Amino acid sequence: MLDRARAFSPAGISSFFEICDRTSEGILIADAEQIGARGGGFALDKGVSTEVSLAKAKENRVNVFINETLWQEADTTRTVVETLLKKVPKAYHVTVRHRVDVPIGAGFGTSAAGALGTALALSKALDLNFTYNQLGRIAHVAEVKCRTGLGTVGPLMHGGCGLTLEPGAPGYASLDQIPVSADHRIIAGTFRPYSTKEMLSSREKRRIINEWGRKTLEKILAYPSLGNFMRACKEFAVGTGFVTERVQKLIELAEKTGAIGAAQNMVGEAVHALVTGDRVEAVHEAFKKVLPEEKIIIANIDLQGARIG
């Protein structure tokens, strides 16, 4: 057993989604592993680096730091730790340190990335023998139970431009990808965060999201190119009413300056544009017309997925 271990998970931008937590009769699904979301988006090479350290203790205790600040409300990470500690006979004081390189609460999948990195690192530190999907399921269930997300964990395990065709935890969900190259970049800008918990509790908002989410997936699968993906996701943002005036303005600016396409982060008042390397500077300048530099990130698309180390 190790006294510490590290893992990395890419951040994940959701470009569109459909909430899948009820049966066709409208009954809430009891099994968290069967709950999830259809949708699609991108894994970024910027994300969440996690270090887990262990110390023997009389009773289990968990401290979670995010960018060197102690977070009492880091429920999703804490739930992952508590789940894995039940697998060992001894008690530990567990310290989790997340370094987050993207905005928190603005549709970058930071809770899923933190949960997944914690599962990988803590399993390594405790010398547990779990498969990649088994650890992914622990992170997925924590997200669902804490209501910080529905279907981000699975795509972060694989990277690229991911599509979730059927919902559920890793091993249950059906995943696919639209091929991307090493030359593709994501430029993203954030105005402000949204509350995922608040969105998931609104019945009318859920109905609209699911109507548009299903249509968007069908449109993408009919012609699964990156350009069509971005166009369909932009239409999703408009159709669901998520898009704001300044988001719409930034999307249009990005498109006019050479982006393959641009759409809104789900869920956040933020925009991501897909560009090739030769258009990065021009699209970056367009973002700077609307947002200060510190609100903009430029990232490669992560093609590997979450990993130990």
C-alpha cells in the first residue's frame, strides 16, 4: 500500500445533453448506475490533477482541498472516498488535493473529473484491485447521488469528442466518438457559472432539455461530422433557452473569425469554440473582444482519458 498516489482527469465540456433518470412511465430510476444522460462534448487536456495521501487513524476522516483551499462542500469527491474506504478493514485519514485548471461550475465537468481522479488515485493508494469501469461506476454514482452531474464520467474515461448514445454508468452506457485530430483546439470563455442542482430540479426545464437533447443526438448521428456536431449543439442551446445575449454574440464572433463551430457549455454561461491550429489566434482575439484574458482558456483535446500518475 502507498501513502500517496496521483491521477489526472481531463475536464469535460458538455455541448448538449438529455436527462435520463426516469422510466418511460415517468418513474424515477432507483439504481444510480442506470441513471445518466445522452449527449456529447469534448475532453480537454486541461483538467483536474488529484493527489491522495493516507495516514492511519482510529476512524475515517476526509479533507478535500481544491486549489489549496479546504472545501467542506466537496460532496462528490467525499462520497467517492467514503465508498472506497468501506472496501478496506482499517481506518484512514484521507487528504485529497485537487488542482483545477478550468473554471468551476461553468460546464467543464470539474466534479466528475475530481471524482474520477479520486477513485483512480485512492484505489492505487489503498492497493485495491478494481477495473477501470468499476472505478468509473463509483465516480458516476457519486455524481448522481450528489446531483452534480449525470453522464460526464464515462466520456472523461475515453477522451476525444464523445457521444453518449445510451445512458448509465461506465460499463452500462453506450459510447461513441466523432474522430478529432491532434490539430484541433478548444477555445472557451466563461461569463458566469450555473447551478446544476437547480437546473435538475426544474420539471419544465427538464422537459425542454430532453425534447431538444433527443433531436440534437438524432441530427448529429444522421451526419456525424465535427461541423454538424457544433451546429446542432448551438441549436440546442438556443432551443432550450440556455443561450443569453452575450453567449450568442460570442458564438457569432467565433464563427465569423474561423471557428469550425461554437456552442454553449452545458451547464454554464460559457462558450466553447472548436478550431484548427491555424485559426487559434484569430478566434482567441475574438474572445478577447468580449471577455478578459483570465476568463479564456485554450486547450488541446485530450485523446487519452483519465489516468493514474
